[in-house]
Amino acid sequence: MKRFLAAGATALASFLSAQACSQTTQAMTITVPYGAGGIVDNTARAYAERLGQELGQPVVVENKGGAGGMIGMAAVAKGPAERSLAFSAISPVTLSPHLMKTQYDPLKDLKPVAAVMYSPVFLVAGPKFSGASFADMLAQARQDPGGLSLATAGVGSLGHLMLEQINRQAGVSITHVPYKGMAQLVPDALGGQFSLALVNASGPVNGLIDEGKLKLLAVGAPARLAARPGTPTLAELGYPAANMSSTFGFFAPGSASPAHIARMNALINKISAMPEISKPLTDALNVMQIGSAETFAAQVRKEYEASGRIVKDADIRVD
């Protein structure tokens, strides 16, 4: 009988050990709420590789683009508490809910984990645009209402809000062309599918500007960029409400525990400090942000409230 009980206890211990091992080795998923390719997707994959090494378990990246990032963020909001993360611009949390109905409560169903960087926004023109400056863009828009087209990362994206602010203040009608992310947007700009685009700074975009294949008309940033001293900010051009930059970071489901959030924040900050991670991003003119989950959460809430005021005051609507 004792041998039977001992054998049973050993089997139970082995089973529980196997279950625990299985749970810790289950894959974590990082959702990118945009299409594959581009700086957001590439950055997520670089973090996933290092995070997998730190955790000792698989970390995979899934792309779920659409609706300005809201489809992917909705999936994360409903995902397993400690096996789901999103790497995204913060606009699907701070801006999109003020423009469209979401399938998640932005301040309850998603928890900010760690900011990674902020990225200047470039107003660029492709070969379809015959002008050479921001003033030329406005002149053409006034001469031919709706004739100029401008692409962004999607409906309800930061670029969309920037365009609406320009249209409203200048009294023009530049047509919005929403994409599911940046990967296809840049090739389409070179192919003349639209006139203009609002894109985040990245190595490929910087290279195309240097080669003269894209014209940089203005920058959304707190000040002129040292690497682009001849390009004015939108605020300098008289459009402070459109002078925005993109913050990117990691989010977890609202059901994630404080301990899990703290652990992920520490690991993500550790990865952000690695030169092999940070250098490609800063070389592309992005600015790294390392801080606590609480600091990131406060930033998200502040921008959520500010975006709500902008949308209401400007009476911006998405049809």
C-alpha cells in the first residue's frame, strides 16, 4: 500500500512538474497591429528574439493590420493575460477610440507595459507631386480641391489626424488614402499611387529622401531634426495642431497582473538599452524612451485626454 501511495505521489509530482514546464514554455505572442514589413514590424521582431532569449521560451510575432491598428489591439485585449503583448504606436489607444467605435475599452482592456521610442513624422511627396515645398502643396490643394492625395497608416491613425488638422486650418481638401501600415505605402508612393504621405522616420525612408526619390516637405517633431536642419517642423509652418510625433511601445491585456507588467517592463527596458537594438533605431532618427510602466501609463492617459479635446474642438469625424 505504501509503495502504491509513493508511486502515486511520484507520478503526481511528475505530472505537475510537466504541466508547469509546459506552461512556462508556451509561446508568447507579440501582435503588430499593422501589415508585415516596415519599422514597427522589424522592431517587434528584434525585440521578440531578445525577449525569447531572456524568458527561455518562444516569442512569436503576428501581424493583424486594419482599422488604424484597432483590429490587432482588440485581439491583444482579449488574449491570454501573460502570453500576449502588442507592439504598436499608441494612437489605437489614445486617438482611434475618439474617432470610431472600438471593440475594447482603451484605458481598461489594455495595460501600458513599456515605451520604446518616439518617431518623428515626415510629410513626404512622391514623384506624382510636382511641387517642392509645403507652400506648393497648399497652393495645389487650393487650385484643385480633392486632387492631391495623401497616404497614412490607416483610418484613425496619427497621420490621419494630422491630415485633418492641415485640411481644417488651411481650408483645403487633400484626399485621405488609408493603408494597413507602412510596408506597402512606401513602394506605392514611389509608384505614383498617391501624391503625398505622412510616414514615420525609418532607415529606408531616410535613404529614399537622400536619393531624391521622396521629397521631405515638413516634419512632425518637437524641434527641427539635427540630421534634417533645412526642413521646418509643422509648427514652424504655422500648423502647431498638426505638429505631432509617434510614440511606440508595448501593451498587455488588461487582465495581466502587476507583477507580470513589472517583469515585462524590466526586460523590455533591458533590451532597449542593448546597442544592437537601439543603434538602428536612433540611426533612423528615432528617440529611445526607457522608463517605468507607470510613466508610460501616465503618458498614454495624458495623450488620450488631449486627443479627445482635439477631436472634439476640431469636430473631426470619420465617415
